Amino acid sequence: MTRRRLIALLLCLTPVAAQIKPLTILHSNDLHAHLVPDDRNNGGFARLATEVRRQKARCQACLYLNAGDLVQGTPVSTLFHGSPIYEIANLLGFDVATLGNHEFDYGWRRTQEFMRIARFPIVSANIVDADGKTMTRPYVIQTVGGIRVGIIGAILGDLVGTVITQESAGPWRILPVVETVRKYAQEIRDRTDLIVVLAHIHDETEVDAILHQVPEVSVVVAGHSHVGYRTMMNVDGRVAVLVRAYGDQLGRLDLKVDMAAKKVLSAEWTKIPINSKIPPAPDVAAVVAKWESKVSKQVDIPIGESTARLDSRSPQLRKMIERAMAEETGADIAWVNGGNIRDTLPKGQVLIRHVWNILPFDNYIVMGKFRGSDIPPSITERYPVDPDREYTVATTDFTATNQSASDQLNSSALRFPRTGPLQRDAVIDWIKKKKVVP
Ligand SMILES: [Zn+2]
């Protein structure tokens, strides 16, 4: 065959072959500043970085997306208000990230500081000011492996007022997720081959709704629920993925993209464990060590022993925290919402660090006196009361000011006029006195 004929033949074949293109989306969510491995030696930013680099090196068309709540959860984040985590995240290789509700925990100005530190694009379409101007870019279009991928960001539709206070949000308000995503999906459809939503949102009411109601969107990479999906959500070939929190898994979604139809032809999802078999990336390990050394003296101090491993959803751990708060303040009843408790109490030696991980928020204990009949069922179903007796009830200042939120004090308007110690300090003190817990 002559060279010219060969070229002619190739030109004929190429357009057909180019109709289907592979795309791999690596993804994580809710890393929550878990820089170092957990009590079972899983996770850690330096190992995560190694795995992402390995995956990217083997991959011809790859994007790594992070679905929010990068900060809040460990002493480095609490003490330095999240900024070091964004500095370290610059080494993780995110191609695009979005904001989670906890990015607002240190106030909205700090959220803007995170966006200044980040050397990766941060997308979010539904955080706007009074004039409708978005806090950050609503979307980006990135071309990988010849595919123009539009990535639209979104955050919880009920963020302000329910999940965080208006004070933390400052001038920002939230537009409805589904409508906003639809608007941008329609706007970028002609300029893209595939549309991905990268969002920190509710599973049932928002992820599922996008898959059902916005056909322009082919993939949702989600965050917020810490449990992780067992299998990917799939609605007529449009898929959604979410991995477990704290970075002990990296998600990998392998797609075949039908370029003409702008659709996913096939999707396969795997969860890669981030464990001790993965060597830590030296550059990331060095920055993590630098920041950990600034907190280690304060938090790597033994305070007692634990006879059982209790994870963050364990009713026993919640009871232990409540008991510590009650005994430290002299209250009759202490009550925290489930979301207050963020990490595992390990079995064996308990360090101050573990209590910081369990209670990373700078919450104070507050107290009030109530008649038994005035205490809402969310408390009395766990702590039965005599309706005619008076009780001192303790909770956190966060819960006291967010009583209208679900999972909280059932829309009651209880007043807690007395302020006690930092919740975390009270629990540390209590463990020191008890020596053996729970
Ligand atoms: Zn989270």
C-alpha cells in the first residue's frame, strides 16, 4: 500500500473510531483534613497522592474531582482554620474541586481565603450574592482525551439557615440546586461533549433529582453523605458516585463516552482502598509532617484507655460524650445531635488528638433550666423525664442556635442562658478523671 493510500484509509477510519472515547474520573469527597492515617492505618493524604499519581500515569484521559468538605475534622484544621489543608491539597492533583458546607465553618471570608490558596479551579453555581453574582466560577470546561467535559459545581440547597448560620454565610445566599444545574447544563451543552456535576449535596433530594430531572447531566460526582454508595446510582445510564469520608478510598469511574450523542455508553465504578500497601508521596508527607509538628505537642498526649472501638455513629459514643458533658457541668441531662460526633474513639490508648477528631468544632457547652413537660421528645425519647420536675439541660451552642434544623431540638425554642466550657475540653477533662472509658 502506498503511503498516500494508507493516509486516505486512516482518514476514513478515524471519525468512526473517534465516536466512542474513554474517560476516567477519579474522585474523593469529605476528606475533612484527615492528613494522617486513621486508627486502623488507612487513609492519609500522602498515600492518597501516591495513588492518584499512579492512576493518572496509566490513564490517557483522566480527571480527578473533589466533592467538598476538604477541611474540618482534625487539630491542624481546627487550630489553623483550614488554610493548611488547602495548601497541602495543592499537591493532591485535583483537576477541579467544589465547596462543602464545612468550608464555611470558619466564616465565609475564610472560604474566600481557601479559594485564593487553591491552585485548582473551584466551581459552585448556586452560591450567589444579592445581585446574583456567584461566589466562584459556576463551571469549567476541561478537554481531556479529546473530550470537552463541562463540570458544574453545586452545594446543598438548604445550606444557609439550616446547615450553617446566616452569620457564617455572610452576604451569600443559595439558589435551588436542580434548577441552577439545569440552567448551566443547558447553557454549556453546545460547547461540551459530556456534562458532569460536582456537588456537595443531599443524596435523595438532590443527587437523585439531578439524575431524574436534568437529562443533560451524564454524571454526578457527589459528597456530603459520609457513608459512601455501595453501588453507583444509575438512572437510564446517567450515573452518580460518592465514596466514604476521610480518604480511605479513592473512587474511580471508567466511562465510555458516546461523542455524537453526548452520553455515557458504559460506566464501571471501583473504590480503591488507600491503605498501608501504598507508599506515602514524600513531598506530601513532608508538608503534612511540617503541619502536624505544629500541633503534636498539644494533642499527642495520652489521657486514658478505651475498652472498645466506637465509631462516630455509635450510640454508645454519643452517650459517653453526653455523660461527660453532664458530669463536667453538673447538668441533669446533656444532649448532642448525631452530627456533632465526627470520628472514632479507638480501642486502647486515648490521646487528646482523638478527642479533637471526635469533636473538631469549637463548640461551647450551654445550659438552661426547663420543666420536664417543656423538654422536646428528641431529648426525652433518649432521656425520659418526670413532666413536673425541673431539669438542667446542657447542649452545645451550635445546637442551641440551630434548633430549627432537622435532627436537632425539633423546632422548639429553648433558651440556654448559661455558657460552660469548650465541649472538647470538658470531654478531655472527664476522660482524664475516668482513666478508663467508655
Ligand atoms: Zn462532610
